[in-house]
Amino acid sequence: MTRLTIDLPDNLHKALKSLSVVDGQTMRNIAISALERYAVSRVGKEKDINENEADELLKPILLKYVEQIEEGKFEWKSWEEIKKEVE
């Protein structure tokens, strides 16, 4: 299992902590569940997306960038601009 550290706004952390107590779940399990739902909504597949499948999702965009770099036509983009291409 891989470790992920996330900085949360204080109000979100407090709300998550309270909700975890009310629901009888750990904050970890709530976070994993939320991230799994997000991944399924983006990939359209239940759990267990492997690294190769994740790479395949990014491959067309990365190949385009490699081609632009090789041709000397690459322009830096913000994260927001890259996200729009992926969506």
C-alpha cells in the first residue's frame, strides 16, 4: 500500500473528523472510499485500476507533448489547462 499525505483546510478536517465519529468509520476509510468513487467516475471501472491502465489514460496526452518537444513547439501549460485536455 502506498502512503499519501494531504493538507486539508481546517474546516474540512474538523467536519471529516466529526462525520467519521458519527458514521463509525475511520477518516482513512472515508478518504479511500471518496477517492475510489472519484476514480470510478473518471475511469468508469470499479476499483482495481492498475498502473498500466492509468498509464493508458495519459498516453495520448503525453505522446502529444513528446511530439511537441521533439519539434521544438512545446508551450508550458498550467495545471488547469492540462486538466481540461484530460477531461
